[in-house]
Amino acid sequence: MPQLFPPVTNVLAKATIFGAALIAAGLLWLIMQISASPYITEQDVVREQPVPFSHEHHVAGLGIDCRYCHPTVEESRFAGMPSTKTCMTCHSQIWTNAELLAPVRESWANGEPIRWNRVHDLPDFAQFNHAIHVAKGVGCTTCHGQIDQMPLTRQFATLQMGWCLDCHRAPEQFIRPREQVFSVQWRPPSNQLEVGKKLKELYGIKTESPATQAVDPHTGVGVLPTPNPLTNCSICHY
């Protein structure tokens, strides 16, 4: 029977298959890079606000505590936004005629709140509770970055699920003493893991579920890894 295709056809077929696999892998890599880029995550993006509020000036310059403007951060899921009354506590006395503060004076006069644009905006299917994280020793700068160095507020982290899971899998790398939660000067000590493990136990942070651990009946040794309850889907998606 005569040969229908020349021998080079085999080489071309293999090269086509190999090339297609490379293209598919390249496209997958490109999609992953785009999904993690600021174009998608909006990391480091500064949102326009009705008033160009500077955390650098108010926090680093004036030493105002986070809780003065975000009063519900210790007791609620939402950290809270400053009311116009909070702003006017100072600005009824200083910078009273500043043009950039005109929206604040207008809000105070007509009783309508200032409509700030959210900088950290999670999808509706993901829930974040500020009060719980604060109580467990997660500092403001851990998630929001060095807010005291931001003339205009920007999103510090990607806010993607992998970023959250990094902390949920090993919280001892990030938690700090509760009295330092609102400190922008705090830095992790050289023995952070050692300190973090002690704080993790002190604050009751559970990353193991012994009741569900499978144990070999003959040796009494665990044969399966203990699941981490903090990585359960229902922790953030409920």
C-alpha cells in the first residue's frame, strides 16, 4: 500500500502538539498574571475622594488614633467612617475657609453625609469582620499597610483569597500584642514566630481540629493531616 503522507508529517504532527501545549500553558500563565495584576486587584490604586484626606498628615503628623475616625472597628464587622461632626470637631476651629474642605462645610450645613468612595471593597460573597481580627491581634497596618505614610489612601494588598489564606494558615507570622494593634510604629520582632505562637495560644486562635484527626488504631499515630478550621470556606463565605 503506498504511503499517503511523507515521513516529515510525523515531525510536523509532534511539533504541532508540542506547540499547542506551549501556547495553552502560555495563555494560562498570562491569565494568572493578569488576574494578579493591579488592573484586576486594584492594588496601589488611589481612589478619588470628595475631600483629599491625608492619613499621613492626620496620623503621622497629628498623631490621631485610628479609632477616632473609625469608631466601630473594635465592636463591629465594619470599621465605620467618620461623620461630618467628627471632621468639624477640629475644622470648625482650624482651616475654616480652606477650599478643599468646602464639601465638609457643605455637609455640615445641609446635614447630608459625605459620600466617601470605598478603597478596600471586597466582593459581596466574601465577608470580613474587623472586630474579630482586632481581637485576635491583627494590626491595622497588616492589612492596610503603612497608612501613616499615605498622603492619599490606596489599597495596600491584593485582597485576593490567597492573600487571606496566607494569614489563616499561619497567623503566628502576623499577629501582634493587642495593645499594639492600632500602632503604626510597631514592627515584627526578630523572634516573631516564637512570640506569635504564644499569642496564638493566648488569643485562642485554632488552626487545628483534633476531633476530626484520623488516628491509626494500632499505633495511635495520626495518619491524616489535621484540617485547619480557619481555611474552611464558611469562615469567609457565609
